[in-house]
Amino acid sequence: MVTRRYIVSGRVQGVGFRWFVDREARIIGLVGWVRNNPDGNVEVLASGTEEQLANLRKRLKEGPRASRVDEVIEEDASDEVVKSKSFQIEGAW
């Protein structure tokens, strides 16, 4: 299992982006979470195989119909422990 953090910027809050990520991550079979950050970005922490994470990154770049994704920053987060056994939406900040 590999863990990565993604920071997604653009028009990604107030457009159903977290619910989109939650659905896509569950379909792909990832564990982790998605949340809005105070700076207007969406943050994702996900664990899975390299292939699963590549699929998630592709979907993050697309986003839901009402969104506009300007950038997806990907960071290794292998030092982070994902405690959940599923994927979830975290606080609304």
C-alpha cells in the first residue's frame, strides 16, 4: 500500500467536489479521506496501489461537472497512517 496526499486547487469548493472524490475513491477501492481546506483548496489523503492512486489522480484532474481544476499537487505521504478502513469525507472547515 502506498499513501499520497493531493492538494486540488481551482473552483473546488461548493461544487460537490468532496462527494465526487468520495464516490470515485470508493469505486477505485481506496481508503483515506477528503476535506475542504480554509485556503479554498481540497485536500485528499489516500492509500492504495500505485495503479489505484494513478486512477484517482486522473479523476481529481477531471473533477465533477461544476468544478474547475487548476492544479493537482501530489506528495508522498507514506509516513502518514490512514486509520480508516474505508474512504470518508472529513470536516467542512
